[in-house]
Amino acid sequence: MVHLTEETLSELLDGESVAGAGEHLSSCSVCQDELEALRQLRAELRELPDLGAPEDLWMRIEAGLPGSRRGWRAGLRGPRLVALQAVAAAAVFVIGLGLGRAMWSDGPGSEAGVGAVAASRPSAMTLTEAMAEVQRRGADYDEALQNLERLARQEGAPVPSLAQQRLVGLQMLVEASRTALSVEPADPVLNSYLFAAVEERDAMLRELNEVQGPGEQVLWR
Amino acid sequence: MVDLAEATLVRRARAGQLEAMRQLYERHASRVYTVVRRLAGDDDLAADLAQDAWTNAFQRIRDFRGESAFGTWVHRVAVNTALTRLRQAARRRDLERGFDGATTLGNPDRWPAAGAAERVTVQRALDLLPDGYRSVLWLHDVEGYTHEEIGARLGIAVGTSKSQLSKARARLRALVTQSRAGVRS
């Protein structure tokens, strides 16, 4: 027996009438089963569940929208991005040094934790190596800072809050951006970078000042 | 019924407010991603298509007149964006005739075979179809497009759309049957 073609079955599935197909179908269980299987498969297609969008999708979309603060970051590519990352990483590292000094300026052995990190001279010969070195030393410093914080808590010494640490970090980014702009004052990326850092720093300042009393407010230029 | 909250979000998004755009995105992200993922047959491409679709939608949001729900409108934008990109990609690969099934992609012997031990779900089987077959099948059987509408969007004849649909259904059926038989044995 010659069975119905896939084209004919498809037409029947869509409710079209095909000459002679009805007669064949009524007497052929193979084609009946095939048509039913196609109908079932179409139902399964329609019942496929909705999918969740990737988590980072909105960030990608936002970066391309006018007025986005992420746009300038998304536009960074190549050496310029590496240089800015180096500036940022170096700034974070320096912030840590400053923070450590600030914490221990009143006590004996005040630079013990800092000295452990800052003792050796940089040895990197290329930008990539320098980035790796900064990151490595930053990780070392993080460990040293955690140790300092632990000891400070044990001895009852003051420990800066996370917000204060962020504030110092943001101020260092502002300064690093200004330094970079002194070399390339018209660079739009660097200007955007400074703008974003100032905006974040001021937001953090407002947040801190809301928590503190009027006489204790932090002021920053 | 007009969704007043959504109408407000649309108005604010038209004014360029990013937060309103983000909220509109949150409301319809899944629906948009799902349709482009079904058409793309690939996660990475789907993410790119969804990004393009939303960017297009927000750039053209002034064209949205509120005659349909925003979700319906952005869904349509997503379908059009995906089909345009897929056609461009096919042209770049010199496979535009893939939509007609006339290239190697239309030859069942050249299609990627599912492993016998692999349980090919309907979703996976859909991914294994050639772009043109998958597009026609999804647009017709799920989105409810007519062959005339599909032909206009894909740049193919109505007869070609019908032919692609029957081949896509048959191939999908073969893939799923083969897989389920493999799992049972």
C-alpha cells in the first residue's frame, strides 16, 4: 500500500482537504498514527515552557541605550581598557595602603601590615606583567588588611566601616582619573570615568551623611 | 483592557527614562527571549538577538501607538529583528537558499544526527533543524503566522513555505521518534 506523503499529511494537519486522502486515511492505520503523531508533536511544540533570559542581558541592553552610565564602559576596548584597569587596580592597592596607615597611625608598629606588602620593588617589565603584579600584590594586601582588621577588633582599635572603605576607594579613583585627564584632558572616556567616579563618590557621601549626625558630616571637594 | 501601570512605563520610557525601560524589560524579558531562542536554535545567538530586539524596541518606542499591548508589540519587534538577522547571517554564509531547502542543509542525509543514547527533547530536535525549517515551523505552528506572512518575512514563495513546513514537521518527528526509541531500547 502506498502511504500518504509528508506534504499531504502536513496539509491534513492544517485542516486542508486533499483529494483521495480522506479515503486512504480511513482505511490505513499507519497514516492515521502518523497524522496523530504530528498533531501530538505540534501540541508539544506549543507547550514548550518559556525560557528565562540570561542574567546579564539587561546590562548588555542598557549599555547600548542613550543616557546609560554603562555605555562608556561597554565601549572600552583594547589598550585603553587595560590602562584604565591598571589605574583602577593600582588605585585600589594604594587605597589599601592609605587605609592601613590611617588605621594604625596612632599605635606602635603602625606600618607592620603595609610593610609586608610594600617591601619588595616592582619587577614587571611589561604592562601585562605589571597588571599581574598589581593584582598579586593586591591579593596579598587584602590578606594583610584582613589580618589587621582581625587584630584591631581583638585589641579594640577602630575599624573603618565598609562604606568608609568604599568612600576612600572612590576618592582615589577620582584622583586617579584626574591625574590621567591632566595628560589627556580631552579624552571622552577618561572624562566619563571621572564623572562616574565623582557621581558614585558623592552618592556614597550622601549615604554616609544621612547616617551620621550634622556635626559629624563628611565633606569632600 | 489598558494596563495603566504599563502605559505609564511606556510614556516614561519614551521620555528616555532608563528605569522605566528596565521595568518594561523585566515584564517581557522571558517572552522576548523565548521567541528569539526558538528561532535562533542557539543560546549565544539568542542572547545577541534578544539584545538587538530590545535595543530596536527602545529606539523605536515612539512608534508604539498603544493599539496593542506593549508585550505584543515588542514580541513582534523581536520576531522581525530575529528573522532579519537570521536572513543576513544566511546571506553571509551564502546559504540563503537554505530557506528553500535547496542547499545541503535541505538534504536530510547531511543533517546532524542525534546520538542514539541522547534523549532528544522537542526543544533539542528543534535546534537541530536547519534555520529555514525551524523558522517556518515555529512561525506557523506556534506563532500562528500564515504562509503568506511567512513568505513576506523570509522572502520566499508561499509554496516554498508550505514545502518547508511539511519537511520540518517530518524531520522533527523523525528526530524525536529516533531518540525516544533509543531511550526505550
